[in-house]
Amino acid sequence: MQIADIQAYNLSSPLDPPREYQLYNGRRRILKRDLVLVTVETVSGEIGYAPVDASSSVMREFSNDGSLDKFVDVIERAIAPSLKREVITSIKTVGKIIRQTRLSQQFKSRSIAALDIALHDIKGKQNGVPVYELLSEKDEITSEVPLYASGGMYLPPVEMAAEAKSIMEAGFKGYKYHAGRGPVEDREMIRRVHAAVGDQIDIMVDGHTWWGLEQRSYDSNTIVELVSDHEEYGVRWVEEPIEPSDHERYASIASQTGVPLAGGESKAMPEDLIEFASVGGVDYLQGDVRQHCGFSGCLRVIEYCRGAPVTFVPHHFGTELGLIANAHLAAATPGTPFLEYPIYEDDSTSGMYPNPLATDILSSSLEIKNGMLVLSDKPGLGIEVNHDVIEKYPYVDGPWTEFVS
């Protein structure tokens, strides 16, 4: 294929008024959700799409690379000129070209991801097959992907349990909630959530606020004790209970508690995910096609996991376009237990907070039945992007979230 044009559109879905959540010695404020929509067009007219979303990781949200306001310039000024009119015989070649730039690791990885996803979308359209068929050489692919619901934004324990029960009744295979209201309430959360759903669905706990609040963070001993306290409830995993770059402490907590740990979304490159897994301590490795060099990068990580005592579970905390991209990866890789599905609030559904851009990005609704996402057998990603969002959701400058006293 030959690239004719590459465009990037910075979009925002503001919360008016902003949503605030009580945390341990402070509050978290959600101001908006951002998305960069990347389009790649070939000289023959095919268009491929890719999303780049802000990370949900606390340590990424407030770093220089956490905001997406510079990413459009990266795509249009640093990436597009070197690829326009190029004849692409191998999608992986594009990743090699971007790796040779002087961009930061975060921008390299996300730029590669955007081009990799969009080019796979085009390749599927050119070959008349869905992306998940391109990604797998085996016959074990599936068009149905089990989902776990990701919600529970620092709710009081009673409300968290009620949400967990509603998630179970909706047919989802698991429920992940965000702890961080303080050690006492966090212990009450898991007790009540487990009482509400028992062992009928998996329970996952996101602990990134335990360590990510600077002077308001939990101390090391408290974190170890909290993780240990979750063992009796049979949680599927505790996610990012400590700073993800501290591999040795990850391994130490795993050995001390026996509780499965998850992490990886904060890593920049696929090789960083592999290094994280190789040290030990992480049982579930959370790669994301939007962040870790696209399908090509994540398949490399999945291949490593096949020979290691760690399970690859796709991370997703963005729009339905990103969900679809990660779902094609999951559909092509047997053994993937399920995919993260963020639950946003709308007129008919309770959830974390409103994010209408998450659904408006697609021209039609997804098919989700009893907690299963049914992928289309149409070529490429199998979806139509709603171009009206480009005008409807203009970019709003500034961070998407902040902590306040």
C-alpha cells in the first residue's frame, strides 16, 4: 500500500461540571476525557483509523507526556512527512522508521501504535478480512470476546457493592473497581463487594492511588497488609498496588502475599512490558494496542507470555474505537481471559462519569450480549467512524484530571 495522507484530530469530551471523588486525604477531579483520532489514507482511497487516548495511570496523567495536546503535532510534523508517498510492504517497517526518530519513548510508542492500528485496518479492507484474521495464523480465532466491567470510581463501600451486583446481573465476566478512600474503607469495599457477588464473577482491584498521591499515599507496610487482606476474597488480581517501575517491590509483595498482581499499562514500549514480566511478581500483564506499538508490539509481548508464567490481558480505558482495536487482538489470541470494558455514565446507565465521545466516535452501537462483545466480520476493524465528532468535540486545553486537597 502507498500512503497518501496522515491526519490527526485532537478531541475532548468535557465534564460540566467536573466530577469529584473522595480519596484518602484529598479528592480527584475529572475535568474531561481526550482522544486523538488518527486517519491514514492510501493513494487508492482506503482509510484506516486509530485512537490515541490519555492513559488512566496516575503516574502518566501528570507527566509531560500525559497530555495529548502535543501529539497532533508529533503525527503531522514528525511522522507524516517521512511516510507520505511511501510504499508500505510491511507494517512493521513503519515501526522501525519511527523508532529511529528523536521522539520520547512515550511518543514513539503511541505514534507506532496509531500507524500500526490504522494500517492493519487498511490491510484488512484491502484483503476483505477482519483484522483478527490478519493477526492469527491459527484456526482458533473467535469473533466473541468476553468483557470485564471497569468502573467503581472510589465509591463508598455500599455503593461499590451495589454497582458490582448490577454488573454481575448484566452478564459481565468480572468487575474491576478503583480503591483509594483509605485503608479502612478499602477493606470494607472488598468485603462488601465480595458479599454482593460471591464467586460468581471475578473481582479485580485497582490500587494505583495507594502509591500515586505523593505525601497522601499509603505507607509501604499498609500496602502490603492491604494486598494480603484481599487474598481471602479470592480476587483475580490487585492492579498497580505500588509504583510500576519498582520491579523488585512488585516481586517482593507477590512473594509476601500470594495475591496475583497486575500491571503494565504505564510501560512505554513492548520491551518494557517484557522486562517487567521477566523480573517476576506480575501475574497479569496489561498491554494495550493504543499504547504499546499497536498490534505488532502487543503480539510480540503475547508471544513472550506464552512461554512465561504470566497471562496477557488487554488493558483498555478509552473510547469504543480503542475497545474494538483491543478486541481484535483478544479475538486473535486464544487464552486471553477477557478485555477491559470501561463503564461510563449515561441517561440509562450508572458508571464512572459521562463520556459521550466514547460511544459517539462510532457510527453504530456495539453488539454486547451477556458480557460478550461480538465483533463484526466486516473487513478491517469492522466499524465506521463518525466524522461528526471532529466538529462536535473540539479540544479543550489542559489536564484531563487532577488531585485537589
